Amino acid sequence: MKLEKLLAETQIGLEEVKQIDFPLISQTKDWQSRYRVLMQLGKKLPAIPEKMKNNDLLVKGCESRAWLLHYHDTAHDQHFFVLDSEARIVKGLMAIMLCQINGLSTDELTKFDLTHQFETLNFKPYLSQSRSNGLTAMISHIKSCIK
């Protein structure tokens, strides 16, 4: 799969997450229902092909292996990310995160508070310490891509 196709398929999946699933998760109060939605979100994103999964894309600090590909369209100053993980919950959590940041400019991404966005969704009390640490590692990894 070429990078352009991977980016396009990711964007389609993220638009669906943003339009349909993100509002659903925001409105659903009980954790079991939210968890079920999160587990399904990863299926909406394409997998990064095995030949592209190199150590440079591997996010350090995640409990499960997770790869984050970053593409910066310098002509339009837009940042795009593609994520894959062995864990469906990680991929679902990242789908929520990426639907909010894909396509942002460097300035917008620098100002965007990903940690606050996750705090408003109230996931932290339901995630293990290692998952929370992995989420923090992913946010740090994203921020490092724009420096």
C-alpha cells in the first residue's frame, strides 16, 4: 500500500469517527458501553503494512506495540498521522485522538491540548496505569513530530 492511499483511508475512517463515534462516546456515560465503542473504532482505520512497521515508527512507552506514522504536508502546513497497534483498545483510543488532530497546522497542533481532551472524556479512571502511561507516551510522540 502506498503512503497516499494509507493517508486517504485513514482520513475516511477518522471522519467517520469524528462525525459518528466521538459524539456517541461523549454522550455515553457507562464505561462498558464506551469500551465497546472504543474497541470497534480501531476497525475503522487501516492497518499499517508490515513492511512499513519499522522501529522508527514504534512508540516507546506503550504497553502494546503501537506504530505512529507522521506525514507533514509542508505546502499546506498540515500534519497527518496514521496509527496501528496490536491492541484494539489502543487503536480505539488513538482513533479518538487522531480524529481531533489530523490535518491541523503546526501552530494549531502546538496549541492543541491533547491531554485536556482526554481528561474531558473521563477515560483515565478506567484505564490501567500502563495504558495511561502509553497514552502519555503517544501524546509526547505526536508533539515531538512537530518540533
